[in-house]
Amino acid sequence: MKFTINRSAFTQQINNVQRAIPSKTTINILYGIKLALDNNGMTLIGSDADISIESHISVNDPLANLQIERSGQIVLPARLLNEIIKKLPQDEVVISVDDKFKATIQSGNAEFQIVGIDGNEYPRLPIIDLDHQIQLPTLTFKNMINQTIFAASNQESRPILTGLHLILEKDFLIGVATDSHRLSQREIPLKLSESSHNLDAITVPKKTMSELARIVPDNADLMMTLSNQQIIFTFENITIYSRLLEGNYPATDRLIPNSCETEIVLNAADFLQAIERASLLSHEGKNNIVQLDIQPDHIELFVKGNEIGNVAEEIQFVSSSGEALQISFNPDYMKEALRSFGDIEIKIQFNSPVRPMLLTPNENSELPHNDLLQLLTPVRTH
Amino acid sequence: MKFTINRSAFTQQINNVQRAIPSKTTINILYGIKLALDNNGMTLIGSDADISIESHISVNDPLANLQIERSGQIVLPARLLNEIIKKLPQDEVVISVDDKFKATIQSGNAEFQIVGIDGNEYPRLPIIDLDHQIQLPTLTFKNMINQTIFAASNQESRPILTGLHLILEKDFLIGVATDSHRLSQREIPLKLSESSHNLDAITVPKKTMSELARIVPDNADLMMTLSNQQIIFTFENITIYSRLLEGNYPATDRLIPNSCETEIVLNAADFLQAIERASLLSHEGKNNIVQLDIQPDHIELFVKGNEIGNVAEEIQFVSSSGEALQISFNPDYMKEALRSFGDIEIKIQFNSPVRPMLLTPNENSELPHNDLLQLLTPVRTH
């Protein structure tokens, strides 16, 4: 195995696949990147067994300038390979591997010899049937991930809640995440072909979704394939493979209230800043709670009675209707919910101090009403 | 106590004095910033008992727009005060303190109440005699700190070595730092008045010097005063007070060799990059050592025989004279020494594989010869 490649093109693809590589694993070979060369180009693979990222560099890629002298495959330590390639003195890198899997990396006057592992020992990726690909609206899909994923659970006690739940309908896709204290849901339009209509709902590990949102460019063509307890995303020269989470996702539909006793309309970004100020004090106290006092003509946010001090702020609002209400909640959950809306008018609906609050875009906001919703359980203070 | 101030001017000075505030201390009041108001303005103080930073905001400062309604003093929790002031909604901040030392911080609709401590309980700063101030060449002095301080020890077993040693002569100042494995020394010109001629050498804690180098602007007038086991630096509206380290600094003069058996001249920045590459592999092995093989016509840097691999690189040089030599050293110490020179030609002088290497600027470099020197003890490998 021997090839020549442009240093910065190589670094870029190493960085992409390295995102899947675990910082700690019991499977030693997964600390490595697999490099596989054939006549068409080089495939790089990184994996933590749950998620695998595969990147392909074609011999026709003018920036990579890949020249293959001998094909073959090897696994090299990922972190070290990345640092070496980054620090090499010249733009051109030559890598050759001998029959004992010792790799020689040469650039300018510098020559490294690194002990590698036979590429055949690396776990195989599933072979997938790409007949039923679903084209995703890339930017909208990325937004949907970022507007929901934070509400997924970090606790392995209910593994199914650590994922993003995707419900595929004829004309749209719904993403849902919940840790049982709060719930985020976004609906986006989607055109499915006839053959995909009978797809089930699935739950994807949150790490898969956040890595995807991080590495897929906004203007890339993004395709999704479901096959045999795996989900596969492809775009440009990258393929991301991930296992699905097993188990029954809770029926979250019935949690969303469809009436309310109190409703306020305000700017999400302004309210976020007030919550950030109030949380400076709630974080100092024993309980991380802020309180909201809603009157028809006055809305006040406050933290009181903790050992460091108090804070109170009158909140600017567009409208306030229905019953007066005092409600307490975790400001950190509220901050994440508010950030998902950006700088638009939102409606917050309440039923009682012990029932969930529903946040949705206001009717005259740019974001279509009901496409994005955030549900937040209050904290009982009495 | 009551005053009005511009938010961003206030934040800036809080940031300056907060640098002295310890993240952990047994003296609770030192988690606070002292604010003292009189008719002339406000003084802010932060301290970790060893170093104190004092900043003064004058009522005449047009950016601060400080208006004092009632003078007084208080100590408020530093981190919380900083975060609150940063996040307030308006440019104008009003702070008032009642007779129970509860501070009310008000800006726009937001109102915080924070429990403070009587300013009289805060430790007093020493009163200093500013008759014998020494004017420092600010930028050169900052460079001197950054080119030497890294060689000071981190080990409290010999406290005197954790400081930067300053020797004051009639026309110059010498800064020395050593951890007994390496030594850094820089001489800078200095004009002393007659009355300062009989000053002793002193040793200043490295934290004082690195904080000073970080906060003093390059173009500020920087003055130094020595008084009663304290050193005081003043510039603009800031005063830094620091204790001195007690004990006898070792006589380092005799450590610096004045002849050599082998001498090479090369570019410091190029050699630094080669050392950075080689250290990628030395860091993986049991011993963090790189080796240099010097021949009259060939210089090679290498790491060999460790479990991960080898690296070898032929080094570009300007000249190589004297005896052939193989020498081993810690690449991380060498990197810090090389960085102090920047991108210039340097001379490295050797006497034997077990005696220290001396790095100095080459005669035709811009940096005057011998003004900066780095001494590095090799590692014995046999």
C-alpha cells in the first residue's frame, strides 16, 4: 500500500471521520482510523461501534491530488495520525505501508514510522440497500435537530429517551425529544416516494444527530436511508451509519395541552435575556428556580429569599390574557426552549401552576405556527 | 453609599481587579471585590493575599460617567458581581448600599439585591512611599517576562525558584528564571536615578509577573517601586501590589558556560517546528526524549525505538562547527526556549552530551547578542 496526497485535503477528511472516534473504548482498534485504498480512491472510516463515519477521497478530486501506487488497507492511531499530518513540513505527503503493517509517513525532510494494524481486523460496516433513499431538506432538517435535541435525556436509565424520535408521515416529518421534564417537537415538510410510505417511526441516538448537524454543510444534498435497525445519512463524500435505539417511544401527543387558562405573548429573545439575569441568582441558591407572576397588566420575573440575594424584573410583553397566575420553573430548561425560537414573538400558554407550559411561535411570526413547540413542566414550590 | 456608572467601563475595571481574585481560598472575604467611593471616584480592589490589584475610576473619566451620590465602601462577591453587571439590560447602572450592607443593583427594569460585607473588614493594602519609583521600558519589560518566566519552577519544595529573579544594576536590569533543569535570562536597558543605585536583587512570584505582562498595555507608562518586602507596579489607573519571595536565589552566573566544543547556527522557528513534530512521538513513549545527532555536514533529529514508532528528520542549518556530538533532551523544554527567540537565527553551543546547551541569538540577528540566553540541561541516555 502506497499513496501520495495533499496534506490539507487529507487533514480535512481525517477530522470528519475522527468525530466518530471515542475518547475511551474497550475495543482497542476503534482508537484507529481505517484507510482503504483501491483504484478509485481512498476510504477513511472512524467508529465508536454505535456511529461510524465514512469519507471517500476520489482519485479525481483535484484538491486532494491523490496518487495511488499500491492499494491495500491499514488502521492507524487516529489522534496521532491527525497531529502528524497537521504538523508535516510540506504540502505533499507520501504514506507507504510494509507487509508488517508499519506505515512510513514522509513529507519534506521529516519521516515518521508508525506501527499500524491490518485493516481486515477492523469491524465491517453494514452493507445497505440504497434503493429507498429519502431526500431531506438539509437546512430545515439541521434546524429541526438543533431546536429539539437539547430536550433529549442524558440518563441511561431510560435509553429510549436519549434519542431523537422521528415520525415519518406522507408529507412531513416530526422530530420529538423529551427527558420527561420537558418536550421539544418540530414538524418539517418532506416529500416521500410511494415506496417509503409504510415507514415506521424510529429513534436515533442524540450523538448521531448532533454530529450530523455539525458536519453537514447547509447547501449539501442530504439523503437518509433506513435499513435493518440502522439509519444511514449520506451527503457529498460522507456516509454516517448509526444504530437505532430499541424500545417503545412514549406517546407524547396526549401531553400537549389544547386549551389554556392564561396566555401571554412576548419576544423570545428579550425574555431569554431576563431569564439569563434571573438565573445568575437562582444558580447561587439551593433550588435552581425562578418565578413568574402574571397579571393582566403586569408580568414580573423574580428569584427571592435565597442566601445571596434577590432579583426582580418587570417583563415587557405584547399581551397577557386569562387568569392571573404564579408559576415556578427551572430557568436553564426555559433558556434552551427560548433559544430554539430565536428573535421572534412567541405565545406561552398556562393551565395551572402545576401543569406544563406550552411555548409556540405567535400567529404573526415568520416561523409557521405549531411547527415548533416546547413544553416545560413547572416546579411545585408549595 | 450610592453611585451611577457606565456598565461597560465598570465591567472593564472589574475584569482587571478580578485577575487577582483566587478561585479557592480559606479567607472568605477574598472572594469579594472591594468598592470604595470618595469624592474623587471609586477604587476597586481584588486580592489573593499575595497579589492585590487596585483600579481607580475617576469622577472625571468621561467613559465611566461616574456620579457619586453617597460615599462609602463595601465588598461584593466578585464572580457574581461581574456576571450581573455584564448581563444588565441598560448602559447605565445604579448601585446603592444600605446600612446592613445589602447592595441594590438597578438597570432598566432589572433590580438585584445582593448581600455584601462591610468594606472595613477587607485586608488593608500597604501604604507605600512612591519617592523612589523606577520607570520601566514597558514593551521590553513585558517581553523579558514572557521570554523567561516559563523556566521558573512550579514546585513549592524550593519556593525561591518559583519566582522571577530581578537584578538591578546602574544601566540595566537582568531577569532570571530557573527550575534547575533549565535557565532563562534576559538583560534589558534601564536608567536608574542616583537614589535607586543601592537596590538589592529581588525575586517576584511568577503569577505577579505573568498577570502584569497580561494586563499592562504596550504603550502605558509603567513604574516600579520597591518597599518593605513588597513590589508595586503602577500604570494608567492600575496599581499591582505583590509580596516578594524570601530566601537566597542561587548564584546562576557560574552555570553559564563560556566556551564550547560544538556550535551550530540555525533558524529558531524552523527548528521549533521540527521539535514539535518529533515530540508527537516522544510524548507517546515512556521517556519524553528526543535526540540530536550533530555532524559537520549533517544534523539529524530523531526519536527511536518506542512502542508506537520512530521519527527522523534532517535539520536545515546555517553552520555546524567543532566536535561531532549526540545529545538527548526534553523536547518540551526546548520548545519553550526556542519560542522565546521568535523567527531569528540562533547559536546553540554544546560541551558534551552531559553538560548544558546554551542558546543565544546569532551575531547577525536583530536581537542583540547575549541579551537573551536559554540554558538547557540534557538528559543522560546511557
